[in-house]
Amino acid sequence: MSSPSKRREMDLMKLMMSDYKVEMINDGMQEFYVDFHGPKESPYEGGVWRIRVELPDAYPYKSPSIGFVNKIYHPNVDEMSGSVCLDVINQTWSPMFDLVNVFEVFLPQLLLYPNPSDPLNGEAAALMMRDRTAYEQRVKESCQKYAKSEDIGAGEEEKSSDEELSEDEYASSDGDEGMAGKADP
């Protein structure tokens, strides 16, 4: 049987070879960002979120820690911290799962089938139970405001220098003299 570090490496490579954009946070393989698109035929369709993933030392025997970087309106995601209700992943996690499962199964199911009876965002849970149509409208408005591909990471206070801009963001800031908030290259 392979060691947890080999498995971590293999799972990360598999995720990078799939259709997901993966960006390492530091030199190790334990923390990284993944760009995640909202599932089709859901109020989250068209939204793009940057997900922060932290792999524990005991991965794959312990589940990864997952959090939304840009805001998402959802009963099971803390609106301020982006933390995902741990039960969603922890209770069903098994070493048989890998990182691709997180982005192809767990997160899409979380967005498609919210659990308002175990909320991290009480307001979203209450609205969902009281008025599903108004809840879905609020989700769509939130997606428009916080989850466009050009917004990924822009809501983070950590983004303080041009070095942290992606190539696309950097290119889009060139020649845009009137835009406030970005230093000259």
C-alpha cells in the first residue's frame, strides 16, 4: 500500500489533469486553490468560486478541509468565512474517495441539495424553507455579485499586490488607467 504522501501527490496530479484550474498556495502539496463552477440547472449555474483546499497530514484517511474564498449564499456555507459544513464531507468521507470526487460529487451535491436543517448560514436556511423562489433569486443575485470568473479571489483582503494577480487579471488591468485599486505594473 502506498504512503499518504504518495497518495496526496497522485490525487493532486489527477485533479490537475482534470478540467479544474489548480493553483498551489505554497511549495508544499497540502494547500491549494481550485476554481469550481456551479452545477448546471441550479441557481448556482454560471457562478465560479475559488475553493481553498487543505489536506491534513493523515489524508486520505482524514477528509480535506474545504472553504469558499469568494462569497456564496448557501445554508451550509458560512457567509463570512466560507467554511463548508464539515458534516457534508466528514461523515461520508472514505479513503476510497479522492480530490476529483470532492469537485465532481461532494460540492455539486452540496449546491444542488442544501440542508437547511443543519445551517451555517441561518438566514439562507430560513429563506430557503420559507420561500424557495426568493431564496433562488437571492442565490442568483449573489452569483452575479461575487461569483463571476473575473471576480475569483478579488474579494479577499489577502490580495494586496500585483504579484498575486492571475495572468488574466494582470492582462485586463493593463492600459486600464481609470481603474482604481490596482498599482501600476
